[in-house]
Amino acid sequence: QVRLAESGGGLVQAGGSLRLSCAASGTTFAINAMGWYRQAPGKGRDLVAVISNDGSTNYADSVKGRFTITRGNDKNTVYLQMNSLKPEDTAVYYCNARAFHRDFWGQGTQVTVSS
């Protein structure tokens, strides 16, 4: 099992920045990739960014150039630096880890961007 704990959400004005953190525990040796997804009210859960063990990254088109995903040196922590935030970035952000051919999820952290 992999357990994920997120932190760093909050309320910010448009144009501002936030940094999300997610710490993994448990059988972390099995993690292949970590990432962030988000779910806005009334919508599905969508990929924001993902980073693999080899350091390769993938971003949703809507966040390219504004968000940056990184992993800590121990590979058990993932960060999402969010700059130039827009009201449409408002959502619950979920940390994700891929291990044992399945997905593990954090509890989610709310990000609200006011206009």
C-alpha cells in the first residue's frame, strides 16, 4: 500500500502562486510515477501533471508554462509549483501515485483562485 498526504492548498488571487506538496509513505519502492489531478465542481477528475521515475514529465495543455512538477531527492515527495493562477484553476487537487499497476490517491486539497 502507498499512502499519500497533500498540503499547500488555499485561497489566492488571480495571477498569484501556490505550491502543493505530497508525501508518500508505505511501499514507496514500488512507485513508478507520481502526479497531480484536479476536479472542479460538477466535473470529472483530470490530469494536471505527472512525473515518472526517470524524470520525464507530462502536463495538461491548460497548465503548460504556468505549472511545474518536481520530485524530491528521495523520490517520495512530489511538488506542484503553480504560477499565474487563473480562476479556472479552482478545484480540488489530488496527489496520485502509480504502483503495483494501480493508482493510489491522496485525500485532496482545495485550491481557490479569486478573480
